[in-house]
Amino acid sequence: MVGFAMWGGPVPGRVIISEVIMAVSATLKEHPYAHLIDTLKDGIKFFNPRKLGDPRYDKLPLSIRILLEAAIRSCDGFYTRERDVQNILDWQLQQEKAEVPFSPARVLLQDFTGIPAMVDLAAMRDAVAKHGLDPNLVNPKCPTDLIIDHSLQIDYSKCAIRNAPNPGGGEGPNPSQPSRPAPARPPSRGVSHCGTQRGSCSKASCSDPPSASGRPASVQQIENTPLLCPFHLQPVSEVETALKNQEMELQRNKERLHFFKWCSKAFKSVNVIPPDIGTVHQVNLEYLSRVVQVSGGLMYPDSVVGTDSHTTMINGLGVLGWGVGGIESEAVMLGQPVSLTLPQVVGCKLVGSINPLATSIDIVLGITKQLRQAGISGRFVEFFGPGVSQLSAPDRTTIANMCPEYNATISFFPVDHITLKHFKKTNFTEEKLELLESYMKAVNLFRSYEESEDPQFSQVIEINLSSMVPHVSGPKRPQDRVAVSSMKEDFQSCLNEKVGFKGFHISKDKQDIRVPFLHCGQEYQLAHGSVVIAAVISCTNNCNPSVMLTAGLLAKKAVEAGLVVKPYIRTSLAPGSGMVTHYLNASGVLPYFNQLGFEVIGYGCATCVGNTAPLPDAVVDAIRKGDLVACGVLSGNRHFEGRLCDCVRANYLASPPLVVAYAIAGTVGIDFEKEPLGWTSEGKEVYLGDIWPSREEVQQIEEDTVISSIFKDLRTRMEKENTYWNQIECPDSVLFPWDPRSTYIRCPPFFSKLSKEVPAPQSIENAHALLFLGDKVTTDHISPAGSIARVSAAAKYLQSKRLTPREFNSYGARRGNDAVMTRGTFASIKLHNRFIGKPGPKTLHIPSGQTLDVFEAADRYQRDGTPLIILAGKDYGSGNSRDWVAKGPYLLGVRGVIAESFEKLHKNQLVGMGIMPLQFLSGQNADTLELSGKERFSIILPERLSLRQQLTVRTSKGTSFCVTALFDSDVDLILFQHGGLLRYVAQTVVKNGSQAAAE
């Protein structure tokens, strides 16, 4: 960037600015919209759409105004044309009709989905080099930030460090570490001494003798024991826990880290954030977000696309951004805009006052439910109305994060005085804020709800904030919300209902079963609804201090009341960043989290992506013995069945304070209004209402602790990076030196037989159905991110490389190895394949009649030269954005997917890999057409495909039916004809490079 190294950097001097202005003037002289260039008082230039003099501009939603500014600035006559600018300006008439380009300011990658993108670019360099061209032609043109945050697994927890290092998901104690003594009665966490030096902890039961302060002696000791976080040099508890998990993360991922280090040197404009700094969402919010950018002497709105569905979180700060697949992000990195149909914009008008007992999570889930019911898939949502001013910036980012759950593209909060107030708490100087505000007002991107006129929206939905009450979501899907007051009754109904989206179908005579077991010498009982996992995880709740502080204050009051959490419950606290640890400690609540077992285990995604340590054997045995519906409670936003642990069938999303509350209760089958959480040492009942902190109490502590010094400390820690990372050595080579022995990084086969000529579309003839699926097939079903099962096809491959199950790591960690990821495609234990009739990663090899792993069946079909299709129901591909959900089927030999409907992002990913998304006609599906799935299918393609063209599918039974090819734009057709986006980009580089060389 010119002028600012980053928006958080120093304001440039006037001499530098004047030099930049001269360069900009020369560069922009021929720009078709040069007449719109305006100048701020510091001499910084910008394109001002208001100078168009068109009254339509001030009526546009503010999110559309950002698209318009980007189109004006990027107008080059090729990727972005003047007609695109006019289409956006004419949004009222062109919405859902015109296809427009969008060039974001930057790209955001996290390591799970970022590593395949970077591996593809490294492989593309090899392909270009084989054509005799300079590999440096393959280089990101758009600034890219890659955050290594998804590698953390919970090998150690609860400070006792009693779990053996376990990359593969095995079990077994670590004899070198002390075990937890049996707790005293009444059952409690008991006493555990993790060492005698500074950094050790002491946990005591509520039966410990009280100190002079009236609290148990152990609580007094915790308050007076300062501990230092090994990553951030801030006071935290449980040094061993976090440090041990960090060491294991670095050991198991050394090959991946070596590759990332090479990427940071080999590719220009790639900024790699080392492990254990923070999650991608937190780093983006606290460090990378700039609100406005200055590049090439021009100021313009910050915007981002990222390979993570949580990228939308940044919209809470007025930064336009959303999640895309890895292949789309690669295109942006290489200078191509994102192509999108001009969206409808739903205005969400917030009115009313927030209930004092409602947390941000309650507001989030309440808005999520109403917007999901409104059916706004694929649209932009923009918030306005008097209620918006009641929401802090952290509240807004938490709300914006959840928009993938109701299938909106973004949930946008325009910049207003609350946004500026937030940045005053960070490292923005008054000068920067003044410049920011001046620019946003100059281009009419600043909202003042009292003064400015509301934009015109496609639709307006009014939501009353006073109607929001505490809820959880579950037990299987995030959209199934349950009022906390109805939780006990709802769980009982789930036991009674047939197996489905909510039901477990437990017979009446088995619903009251209780299974006794021993844990650390103490007898406990498990029943249906017993909580065995309680996780405040490194996810998007942690960006909101009020929610975490509420949980901390609840823990404090619980400990002071003598309440405990049963020691067999797998509790954990994985803050989103060191900032969270800092303010939890500064507010004095962190020791109380620790006392209840919620100890800091590290920084990164853990439980939410299935990276949780195994439950104690006795707990697992008890669950299986009683066929119990055990429960997990987590403060994340993903909890599909079996994702946390295959023996935990019911999982609920809850706010952090409710995670603590249910952990104390030990069951989800509790009515908090009528039943006590527990009893004091004197036998007095303690109800949730007795220890729930008031909103005023939380806000006061938030004001006292979340201050500008916290953000300044974070920036300092970011810039110092990580000692382990700094010590990693890598070659200074243009091409990556692939190691054939590596099981993490492999050169993928996407560019085999690459040529300059574009082949004609190939028809699908006599294809077999690889899978026959139903409704709601998620990306978790298609491409799991958790641990690698020991009996899976991926495990067999890794064992053939002489790896033990303890070295398998997870699918997410091995996304740089196509051999693992192809074998992991459709490897979910919860995959429902109608060919098989029961959940599991199996399918029918139709010619032989054998039941095989999905990969083994696909491998047989490919060896026989048989093309493949997939039959599916509604909402195919819903869930997180993952490029392997398209790459995996492509490498399995899948040529098309025929479904009743597709999740839009996944549909785009299929097109981006050259797989046809084919939709049954309205009113038709596999059942109405009487398809068994065992037929052979042929789809003849014309020489020239058109948008949303109907194609005829002929079967071996002599029947036929029509489907719609979901090519929604000319770009879709071009990508499909080239065999997908990767091959299109590579062929373009080769063609242009060869022409340049010839000239």
C-alpha cells in the first residue's frame, strides 16, 4: 500500500502525500471516472460517487453504495465495465437481475481453508513453469492475510495435564502427570495440585475451611496468586495447560508451518499470522480491520472476502465482507473480482429496548430466527432504526457473524457514532478518526439515525428488541431455538420424538434410566440429558466482552455460593485472543472460571471444529451401556450431531453464562426458575436468578476493563509474532520443494494436461450414482473437519505411510494433502445414504453389489472409466464454506449433482470445480420420478450452453426427465467450459504469458 502501511499505521507526511498525488494524477488521467475524483483536506484523493449528481445514489442502501464505489474505482473496461457501474446505480430495477463484479480490498484466509488455496497456487506455479514461463506470474495481486488458528486441539485440560498427547484421538492417561484426587463429599471439583512452583493451581472443594474473608481458603489463594500467560505475558491461570497444548500444536503441524513460512516469503502481499495469536475472527476485528484503506494514493472503503463463513462478522464494524470458497479467494488473490448477482437488500429495523436479562447471544438468536423465517437466502441485510444505537460494536459483530445461519450473504451495520466510539477505545488516533469520519460523510456512508433519511430497501422487517428472552439452540441444528424456560420440557419431547432433526426416539421405559460409574474413586450417575462437555470456545462469542464478563461474574458468584462442577464434565475455556484473557483477568473473574474447571487451554478453534479431547473411559462406557442421550453445551455457532464427540448425541449452543450454568447443573433437564442449581455448604438452595449478574453490573465492569490499552497490547503482541514461528527455517525458492514423503503437503493433480486450448463441454454418458442422499446434506457430511476415524479410508492411507493413529491429526490439518482429503470426502459417520439405509461413510458399488467405503467405490468406478453423479434432496451443501466439498467430489470422479435445491455458495463451488449443479424441476424429485438410484444416467450437453438451460437426463430404464443446469451467469459458463476456476486461471496465465513472450 502507498501512504499507509496499514490503516493502523502512522499518518503519512505531506511530502510523501504530494509525491503520491502526482503519481495518482498521472495514473488516473485516463480513468473513465476521473471526473469523480475528490480530495480531502490532507490531500488524499478518493472517488466520490456523489459527484455523479444522480439522485439514485442517496437512496441506495449503504452496502450497495460500497459496491458502487468499488465498481467505479476498479472500472477497467474488462473485468469491470461502465455498464456494471450503471447497473449498480440502477439497483432498484436491476436487483436479482444484473450480474456485477466486486473487487474487495483484501483477502482473509485461515489455515484449514487457507492451506489448500496456497497449495493450489504453489502447484499452479509448477504448471506455469512447465510451459517455460516465469513462476512469479502466479502471485497474489490482492493483499492477503493468512491466520494460523484452526490447528489447536485440546490434548490437555483442567490443569492436571493428565491426558496423553494425542494427535489422532486415542485415549489413555499420562503417567508422568499427577492425577486428580477423589473429590470430597458433596461431589465437587476436589483438590488438585499441579506443581509447587508459580503457575501451579490449587482447587479445593467448598468444604475447605473458610478464610478471614469468609470465603474458602482455596478461593482466597487463587485471588492472591498472579500467573503469566506464556504467549501474551498477561496474568492468566493454568500455564501448563495452554503451554502444553501449544507445544503439541507446533509439533504435529511442523510440516504445515514450514509450508506457510515458505508462502510468507515466496508470495508477495501474503501476510501470515503465526499460531497462538488469536482466531481469524478476532484478529480480523482487532488488528486487520481498517474501515477505510489508502492504496495507490486513493482512499476507499475497506472490504474483504475470506475462506471462512465467519468473515461476515466484520460487517458489524461497517466493513463489507463475506465468506467464499478457497477457489474463489484464489481468483481474488490473482486480481479477478468476485462475481455476484446484484442482491436484494432487506432493511432490518430495530425498535424497542433490550431486556436487561437478555445477552447478546439472545439478541443474535432472536434476530436469526426471525430472519430465517423471513426467507432471505442470498440477500444482503442492512440494519437501521432507533434500536441500532443500543447495540455496541461487539454486539453488532456478534449479530453480523450469524448471517450464514439464515443464509443471508451479509448483515451490515453502517458506520455511525457507535462505531467511532469503539475505535476510540482501540489504537485509532483522533487524527485518523477525523479523517475516517470526513471521508465517510463525504461519500455519504455515515449513518445518523436521528438526522439522515433511511435508504430504500427491497423489503423491511421490523424486530422488537424487547421481545428477546434467553434461548439455546439444539439439540442437533443451530436453527432449532429453545427458550431456556422451556428447556426441560423440550428435551423430554426430543426423547419421545422419532429420530429426525430433533428427536431421539427413546422408549418410555428407558427414559428414566440412570447408569452409575466411578470417576477418580468417586461414584456418579449419568442419565438422559446429562452434560458431559461444556465449552466456552474460541469462537465468535468471545469478541463480545459483555457476554464473557457475564459468564465470569456468574462463575464468581457461583464459587462464592459454594457451587461446583462435577469433575467428569469436559470443561474448557479457549478465548478468542489474548485480549479476552486480559480483560477476564483484569476484571477479576478468571480465577473463578478456573475454580469451576473452565481453564484456558490455548488460543484457536477447538471444540467447535471437533478438536476436543476424549471423554473419560468410564463416562463413555456409561453412555454406551445405557444408550444415553448425553449432552454437550458450547458457546459457538456450529453443533451438528456427532461433531463434538460421536457418543454425545445432543449438543446445544448457548451463551457463555448459560454454558457455565448448565455445567453446574450437570444436566439440560432443569427448569432454572423452579429448580436450584445446587446447594451451599449449609444446605441452602441456590437458584440461577440468585447469581445472575445484572446488565448494569456487567456494563460497569466492561467500561472499567475493556480500554484502549488492551488493544495497544494486542498490537504489540501481534508485531512481536511467535518465538517458535521465528525459528522455523524454509528455503528461499520460487517453486516449493515438494517432499514426496510428506503426508501434509502434496502437489494436487488439478493442473494435469493443462493446455492453452479450451476443450468443448463433455456429455455425461452411462454414469452411475455414487450416492443417493436426502435433504439437508451439510458440508460437514461432505467434507468433515474433525478427527480421522481409525477405520476410515483416510486412515488406511496414512497407515500405509507408516503413521500410527496418534499421528493422524485431523482432516482440517491435512487439507493440503489431496490423497487424504479425497478419501475423507463423504466420510462423515452421520452421512445418510439411501443405498445403505443407516448412517455411515459407506455406499453401494452398483455393478458388484458390494458395500464399500465411498472412496473405494469411487476408485473402482474411475478405474472402469465410469462417470459418476450424486442424487440429493433439498438444501444440498448447507453449512460452512469449504472448498474441499467441491474438490473432493471432483477428484472422486463426480461430474454432476442432481438435487432439489442447493445452498448458493456450495452451488458456486461446484461450478468452480467444473461439476454441474443440476436441479430437479419444481414438484419433482427422485421419489416422484421413481428413481432407485441404481439406474445409469446420461446427460447430453449441447455445443453451447446457455444460462439456466434445461437438460434431459435419460436413464437405463428407458425413462427420462428434465433438470435445470444452474449456471446463473456468463462467468459460470466460462468457468465450467474451462474445467473450473483453477484451470481457467492457470490457462489464462499460460496464454497471456506465452503471448507476452512471443511479442
